[in-house]
Amino acid sequence: MYLLGTNYKMAHFFCPNCFDEIKPDAEICQSFSISIKEWMAQKSYTERLIHALNHPIAEVRRGSIISLGKLKEIKAAIPLA
């Protein structure tokens, strides 16, 4: 659903804003009282990829780097550096 880890015995779900671990069906982040759907709707795909560079799971960060590289997005140059 939101960004899950690779531990197949127990998937981990994270708030896309603060990356605190949340329940799979959570609609609001308990840390920031922010609606997850609203946060996702307010950010462009590129903005979410740039933000994911700080994700706690390395595979997610790596996927963001690859996706940003393929997009050749100028806004991503400094965060990637």
C-alpha cells in the first residue's frame, strides 16, 4: 500500500510524510495527525520520489534514485547529490 519493507514474514508500512511505522490500514499518521491520502494528493510523483530519498528502507531509497534518474528531473539533482 504505502511503502513496505522486504521482510516477507511481517511487512512494514510507513507514513509517507515522516516515515514512522503505521498500521497497514491507517488513514492518519499518529505522529503528525496528517491525512495520508491528502498528503499524497498534495505532492507530485517527483516530489514523493525526492522525499523517499530519506526512507528508512534502503531498497525504497534505491528505487527512488533509479526512478529519479530515469525521469531526468532537474529538481532532483541537488537532493541526489
